[in-house]
Amino acid sequence: MDQPEQKNEARLMTIKEVAEYLAIHEMTLYTLLHESDIPAMKLGGQWRFNKQILDAWIVKEMEQGRMRQLGGGKPVKAHPVKARRTA
């Protein structure tokens, strides 16, 4: 029963699908292709992405603190939220 999900995970994704998956504009994804090591391949002149490899890349980038704001160029750092006093 796990087979259909595995097939879906191994399916190659298009630029449009990956942009939607990452919630970014397609042009931002093209910028990532040219300015980062986002894992992708060209097949028949079209960019394709393996979801499992893409997910692993995202985790690696986050663990190494290299995940950048898409389109911003500065590293994203998580800051703890300080409690504010209420009257």
C-alpha cells in the first residue's frame, strides 16, 4: 500500500510545481537555479526536480544555517520571541 506514495515521491516535478510547493514565484526559482546549488536536472530542455532530493536539500540548507530568504539574499535566523508584559 505504500507503493503509490513512493511513486509519487520519486516523480519529477516541474518548475511550476516546485514554485507552488515552495510558495515562491517561478522567477525566484529560476534565480535559485542560477545562484545556488538547488538540486535539479534538465530533461529535454526543461528543468525537473526530484521531490525527495529537493526535500533533503532544504533540510541540509536549514541545518547548515544557509537557508536564505527567497529573493532577499540574507540568511534567515530564528529568534526567540520575548514575552511582553501586559498592563
